[in-house]
Amino acid sequence: VKKPGDTVWKGHKNYDLMLSLQLGIRDSVGKHASVCRELRSSDFDPNEKIWTKFPAEGSKFTHPHQSAEFRWKDYCPMVFRHLRELFQVDPTDYIMSMCGHGGLRELSSPGKSGSLFYLTQDDKFIIKTVKKSEVKVLIKMLPSYYQHVCRYQNSLVTKFFGVHCVKPIGGQKTRFIVMWNLFCSEYPIHERYDLKGSSHGRKIDKPECEIDETTTKKDLDLNLVFRLNKYWFRELLKQIDFDCKFLEDAGIMDYSLLVGLHFCDNSTNQLHSGKSELYQIEKFLSGFHFLEAEFGNSNRINGCQKQPIRLGANMLARAERITTRSAFNQCGPGGGNHSIPFGGESYDVILQFGIIDILQDYDISKKLEHAYKSLQADPTSISAVDPKLYSRRFQDFIAKIFAKDA
Ligand code: ATP
Ligand code: CA
Ligand code: CA
């Protein structure tokens, strides 16, 4: 399976930017790692602006470097320090991932927004350049985000590890967020989907020959239903409900469920008419919640070292092919019992999923987009709708593409 993205080598147009980012992270994470104290409300203050100079010769606070001088800003560094701890990311490992040998890989603009995306060599983290308005949204929601992720360990919303800004002397500001790469898994991803629950324009517009396992497909490209055992299915619907409520309260819309699929038997792409042994074992074990930790860690698949199962990570499911695409549109929310016509083909898959792109509020540009697109299409089918409707539609869609084991 090919690794997405191209390494940002010396000479690449964004090489200096990446180097500044790495230098900034190394020094700022290093600095905050040694401070151990409880969070205070002032740590969330959006107006606390601390710029640090990074001269090439180094300073009292920064190491010398071989790049041009730049200025660096950390947003709410203490909060992100605590978030990294909550998400169990060790400061040294984090610096190693971000700054270690091999550099970062630039992904070829996966979104429409013009943001740039970088992957660390170890695939653990994604760095995304964001607009000023997105940083504003994140910093504004940070207190409730912090509360939410502390309260719900199974939350599917993006895990954020830091927000920073780099400004070269005489150059433009570039703002970054660092987040978890949902597809960092020992199971290679064979198919990926970015799902919003809307239908207007939600199909990849690429010729067949250009589609491979790094292509992100959309709502209308999906013709699978994912069957989870009833314990995980219930957990998923509960968590999506909590997460959507949080996003709705923060006034957010335009987010997606990003889903990565690993076909367990991809070598032969063998079709199973009945349910496989693997799936039966999982179904049996999942009946005992107290065994969850053990079965999460057990070596069940292909005999390799397994990562633990969490909601949205390394989840074994049966992917069943549906016969008609419109089936998703005809049925009401399934609640696990929907009558989607299945095509009979089904596969053991391992799923990685989470909610991404959660920094868009329903601002004037999205309201205009809604008004404009409403002239061409059914207003409920377009992505840009108000956060309440967005959340309802998103949850309904999830309840259709996931099903409870019969
Ligand atoms: P737009 O606003 O046009 O949807 P965007 O520039 O805001 O695009 P995102 O929607 O955040 O971009 O992400 C675009 C793509 O990048 C996703 O569909 C996914 O393929 C990949 N991606 C984004 N975040 C992650 C993540 N945390 N883990 C793995 N892949 C990601
Ligand atoms: Ca998006
Ligand atoms: Ca976006």
C-alpha cells in the first residue's frame, strides 16, 4: 500500500515553513513539558498573545537554527499540554514524531478549502494550515471542547494537539493545527470515505483510472453498510449523539465522518456469503463487556501485534454491499433494523473513523453558499445548512450506514 504524500525536502517551496514549524514545536513543547500544574481559566484566554522570536543564532529561549529568522506564536499552550496528556501523547514522542528524521510529507491538497496538509513520517499526526477564522472558532470553543473530551473518552471529534502561527520576517502569517491522523493504523487502509450526510455534489469527480486507495470518496460513492456488534453499535449512536450536540452548541457545521476501511482478506478479496469465523468470535466476545479490554488486545487477526480497539479505532465490522445506492435515501433512520436491500456480498473489515473538519461555523459565507445552492438543488441536500439541521442529518446518515448485528 502506497504512502500518501511527498516528502518536503530542502528546495521544496514550503521547506522553510515546515522547518520553522518543527523548530517552534520542539522548543515550545519542550518548554511546557516541564511545567506541571492544574489548568486555570486564564489558560483559555484568547487574548493572551505570546510571540517568540526565533533568530538563527538562537536566544535565551530558543535553539540556534539554519533557517531564516521567524516569529512564533502558541495558542493556549497550557491547555494543549493538558490535552496531549489526556490523549496519552508523551512530550518526547511528540517532538520525535514532529521533528524526527525523514521530515514531513505534504499531501496533495485533499480539501477544497485550500488548506495544506502534512503528515509526520511515522504517520501519527496531521498538520493542517487553517484560516484565522478557524483558529478563532477553535479557541472560542476550547473550554467546551476540553470539557467534552475529558468527559467522553470515546468521543469521535478530532483530537487536537496544538495550534500555532509562524511568521517569517517580512512574510505572511501561517496558522497550523496539529491533529491525530485517523488512518494511523497497523492495518493498511484500502478505501477511505469523507461522509457528511448530504448528497449534493457528494461524489468524487475523478476518472476511474485515477482512483486508488489514497483517494477520498464521498457520500454518494458509498454502497456499503457496516455491521457492528450490538455493544459497539449502541456506543457509536450514543457517542455520535453527544458529539453532535457539542458541535451544534458550538455552532459548527460542515464536518464529516472520515472512515477508513481495511479489508481483512484483501489479498484474494474473497467474498463471504455467510458470516466468517472471525466475526462470530468477536460477536461472542462482545457479549461480555468486562472482557472488552482483553479482547481488544487479543491477537486475533493475521497473527500480528494488535492495537487496542476503541470506538472508531481498529473496529472489526462486516461490510455488506447494498444493491441500490438510493437505498440510503429511501429508508428512515435505521436504528439497526433497517430494511436496506443487501447484495449478498460481505467482507470482514477493520474500520478507523472519526469526526473531522470541525472548525467551520455557520458564517456569512456558508449562509450565502446555502442561498446560492438552494437555487439549483433541494435545500436539504446541500452541505451548507444551519448547525441544527446539519447535526440531525448527519446523525440520520450514521444510523443508516451502520447497522446492528442481527
Ligand atoms: P473542505 O472544507 O473543502 O471540506 P478542508 O480543507 O477543510 O476541506 P478537511 O475536510 O479537514 O479539509 O480534510 C480534507 C481531507 O483530508 C479529508 O477528507 C481526509 O481525507 C484528510 N484528513 C483530514 N483530517 C484528517 C485526519 N485527522 N486524519 C486523516 N485524514 C484526514
Ligand atoms: Ca471537509
Ligand atoms: Ca473545512
